[in-house]
Amino acid sequence: MQYEVYEGDPIDLAGVETEEDVEFTLLNTDGNGKKENATAKSHKHTCGKVPPGQDNYVISWKYKLPAQEELLSGKDTFRVWPKHLKLAVQLKEGAKGSVEGFTFSLAQGEKTEKPTVTGGAWTGPLEKKAYQLEVVSPWKLEEKIASTEEAASYTLKVSQLPWTAKIISHSDGRAEATPWKQYVNSPLQDGTENGNIMRVEVAPHDRALGLKDQKLSVCVTFKATNSKRTTPRPALILNGAEQTSTDPDAAPGTADLVYKAQLALPANGGSCVFHVQLGYAGGDSCHIQVGFDDGTGDDELWVCNWRRLESEFVVPHSDLRQGWDEIVNNDNAAPRPHANFEAALKRILDPLFIELNFPDAFCAVYTAAHINTLLSARGGVDTFIMTGAYVHPRLTADKNCTYLAPTDLDALRNLALNNAPADPRRFMLVWTDMLPKTLSDDDASVAAATPGEYVAVFEAQDTPVEHATVKGQLAALRNPVCKGAADRWGVEKVYWRITGFRRQGDTEWLGKEVIWQEDEPGQSDLNSLWDYWGAPTEVLPTTEAEASKWVDFVSSQKFKIKLPNTDPTDPWQYLSWNGYEHRIVVTVGLRHFQLGANANAVHGKIRMTPFMGLGTAEGVARTLCHEMGHNLGHAYIENKGEATDKRGRNPRHQIPGIPFDAFIPAGFFYAGRGHKGAHCAHGLKAAGKDLGARSFTPAEFMLDTNCVLFGQGDQSKTVQFNYCPECTRYIRASDALDITTNWKA
């Protein structure tokens, strides 16, 4: 191992453990090849001065054990550095002015400082590593003379330039840690923060000092750590023409792209203008340096590519929904996202270099009147709004809960925003408490609800029979996934029939085959009901009254089947009839619905839920960012039809220069597996989960370390979710020019 030490530092040497003296030989102890010998159990050496003209020197050593002839190499070496840098600053012969205030740049490793010299001399500490010294404009280094007496000691002869170059088009961005933000996906506006081609203007720090045809130099560097996206290629643009980098073969994201040029002032007191093609990739960095004549140290500008997107924010009126206390500000007159929700979104989107804004002009509420205007033919608010008490015990009982389909939400958005036109960089975001089942499909159609049948047996009594819905499905008097009057009611159909009779007071139920044995007039009375014993009598409820007389809906998962007695044809009258009792079986077919996806997104439209208000700011932000990722064309796989769940990108939408990622297990993305479309399995892969599982929906796959683009999420979580490194890399490389793109086509 090599240790870094200062001149004057002690170093301790020891060979193998022994009680006898060891012969030590130290090599290059003065930096000029001097040897030093010692015989002892261990040896301490004090490092000598670094010789003049040298940056450092290295000491190595050997030792010989008693009774051995062979020299063994010591396991360590020591690089010796000077402790201080000493500068004497003088004006070049014939130069005017004073050296007072001379400034230079001292770079050591990752650290750079710019000391100012007073009195013509400066001494400062050095780190145990290489350093680089450069003068800072308006100073110019004319000669650097190394001392002949000690290392790291120089006499600098300097002069001052007539003026320094100043970037006057940008007020900020003078440090890498605080770069200028350029929104490269925004429509190009020359001379502003918008657009992927940025205008830069440079002039003398005092315009009056600039003379026609005086030169200034420009150096533009795009880092090798930038995206590998190749189109448009980052470049310096002069007079509308893209320049060639110093290494024409350098590839973006692989090597630094460096462009250098010299410009001439067009007139006395004039300025020079050039443009920089920044590309579309978020997070890409550009460093612009300018200087008088052939220098580039006068001024600098650091630029970082960002993408700015907007989103609408259309929410139900607070009377129609649960609290959503961490999602919306609950101001119906001026609705906006809650500060906690915006902060959670920012934490996820900042690493993607995406800024999401919610313009006031596109924040609105939709009201009960809007719903009734749009959906009166399907029952309006009476169909699509339920009380919290009915829906779930965890909800606020006296607050409502709104269930709406994507196409209905889109129409409500149009009403609330007066049909505001779509924009390629603005999400059409509209909210409801919950999307009923089938609404995670891209076509956003409302499929027919799943019918389920339940049986109730009434034996000479009319006590309602309690039931719970099967498999956690939901039901209500009004079916919130109805498409019209034909399927509005939660009771789809009812069948009833008689399955037994007995004389009043008897205990044994008899079948219709023994009716003939009954005495008259009983036999005739029973025979008059003969048709009710055969094929069930079918009832198709077409009104609320018809549906509710057969079923009482207690909650979304509990109901009671009743035997009605409101109309002359109702079967209740036959329970006890002309001295006989009947056993009546009622079969009810319900229209079920289910809690659907947390959200649905396609072509710039996002229909969101906060899981009926049970979602946290972090959990709901994760879902919204997930849907934003889909609208940006991710997960980044090629659309191969059924093999990719008909999702992914058409090859014509490939990011220039960036191949599609592979499927698991070779890559990180998957399609289907119980989820709709293409998603990211980074969290599962990192955790060693079974990537061959047919479904990723079981709880064991719901990891807090999953990528935001995993296909499922629990919105009640408070954990901070993020995009994984793979998705981050691909989303940063995406252009974010048009979120309405049909990526599959």
C-alpha cells in the first residue's frame, strides 16, 4: 500500500515480528536517490523536504532478517508531498498597474478555491495530492518561475487584460451546484429559459472598453456523464450552423463533447451572440466558459436541462367526496393540490428533472349540477354518489364517496374547464373517490357489471334473509357502472317459485305431486298456484321501487333479500294462504362492481383516485407519477404485441441512440403478470423475488423498495417511493415534448 505523507512527517517501519535486530535499507529518502541504512527491531524515519522542481517523491524500503542473505521488500511505500504552496507575484516588466488583488484558482482533487493575494505574496496549505494553479481573469500569467531552493514555491509574473468577457444573457448559473435551468421541452423562445436551443450573449465587462474586431474565446463542454441520447446532438451553434466538436468522433454520454471557437466584437462597445443546442434529455449538463482573446477563464455558465410539464386539477366538490385532506386544499372556490401532496410529487420528479406545475386557470371543481347535467339519464348523483358509511367502515361516515367512470370523468372535466383544449405538455387530470372495476383499461369503456346470484328461502315467514357479496365484490341499489336505464339498478333480475306446501299447523313440507290428495276446496286452491311451482317467475326491475322491494342494501358488501308485499302479484301473500303455508324460494341476481385501479392513464389523460381519501400524500403521489411515466412512454420496452401485453413503444418511438431494455430476467421490465401493460420489476429483481411467477399481484411482491413504475401500489403507504436507476435513465432521456403520444402505434 502507498501512503500519502507530508515532508517532516515521521514514518514507522517494521518487518516481521522478531526479538532480534533487523537491517533496514530506505531508498530515495531525499527524492534524489539517497539511501539510508539502520539496524534495529524497528526504524523511525522523518521525511525530508521535497526537492525543488519536484511535485513529490516516493520512499520505498527493504529489510533483511538475521541469518538471511536475501533482502525483502517492505509492504508499504510513502509518497511525500510539500505542506505549503508559496507564491511571489510580480508585474511583468512594462506592465501597468499593481499586483494588489491578484486572484488565482487552486484546484486539488474535487476542491477548488480562488484566493486573492495581498502584498504580493501568498502562502497556503496543500493537500496530499496533485494540484493545479491557474490565474483568474482579468489577470494573465506571463511567466511562472519555480524556486531553486524549495518545492511548491513560484514567482509569478503577471499582467492585466484590457477587459474581461462577461456573459450578459444570464444572471444565474455561475456554479455547478446552482446551474441555470433551461426547460428544453418547452416551445422555443429565443433568449429565454424555454427551448432546447439557448441563446448566449457575451460582452466586455465594461462595454466602453470593447473595440471592433477584438477577440473573445468560447469553450462549451457537455459532460461524459450526460445521457447517451444522440438526437439532437448537443452542440455549439454559430450563425445558425452547428459546429464540430474537438473530437468529432466523441459520442454523447460516453466522452466529453468539447466545442471551442473565437468570436470578434462586431463594433466598438458591441457584444457577441451564439447559441447552444442542449438536446432534450433531462439532467444533461453544459459548461460554457468565455474569456478575452484566447482565454476562457473570465466568466462561466453552468446549464442543466429540465423539462416543464403542467397538469390540470379537476376534483369533485367537497360535498361529493371524502376529505382528501393531504391531497387537495379543500377550497371549492380556488381548488389546488395540498402543499404536502405537491412536496411528495417534487421528491419523486426532481431526480427525473421534471417540474410539474398546476396553473390556476386549469384547477376547478365539478359539482352535483355537473354530474346531473351529464348523467341524468343514468340517475345523476343518486347513482354515482354514496355515503362513506355505506361504502366502508374506515371512511368518514357522513361524507360522500363518488364513483365515476373514465369517460364520464373526461366529460366532467370538459364541463368544469369549459372544454379547454388539450396541450401536448399538460396532463388532463381529473379525480374521483374511486374508479369502478374495468376502468384500468386503456379504452376506458364501461363493461357490463358481473352478475351474481343469491338465494333466500322463506318458509311461512317473511323475515329478510341477510347475505354478503361474494369475493369482496360490491353492490348498491344504483349500479355505478351503468351504461343506461337498462342496467341502472343493482338488482338485475329476480326469480321466485314455490317449492313446498303444508296445512297451517303442520310441520312437514310437501311437494306439488301430492296436491291431488288434498280435500276440496284446498286442492283447487293449491292447483290455482300450479304455475308458480314450475319455471321460476322472472321479475326484471325497471324502477327504484321495483328493485328496492326485493332487496335492502345495508352496505356495499351486505344486503337483505325480502319477500315483497306491495303489489297484488307479489309472492308474500302465498306464505299463508287459504289455510295453507308455502315455502317460497327467491333468487336475486345482483350487478356487482369492484374497486378498480388506483388510476388510469392514456394519451395525456389521467383519471386519479386517492383511494377514497385513505391515500397518503406519498402513496397518491407515487400513483400519479406512475401514470405520468406511462404517458411519457414507459416502461421502456418495444411493443411486440401479445408478448408485451400489447404495450411498450413502437420501434419508431425508440429514443435516439438508446436501445430498448430487455425483459426480465435479463432486463428489468415485464408485461402482464396480473397487471395491465408494461412495468418495472427492479425492486423484485434486487430483492431476489421469483421473476418466473405467473402473477406479481400477491402481497409478497408489494415491496416498499419497488420502483414507482411497478404495476401495483398501496396508496395508504407513507414510505417515499422513487423511480429506479433504470427507469430514471430512460425517462431522463425521453424528450417530454408530447405526452399525448400513442406510444404503441
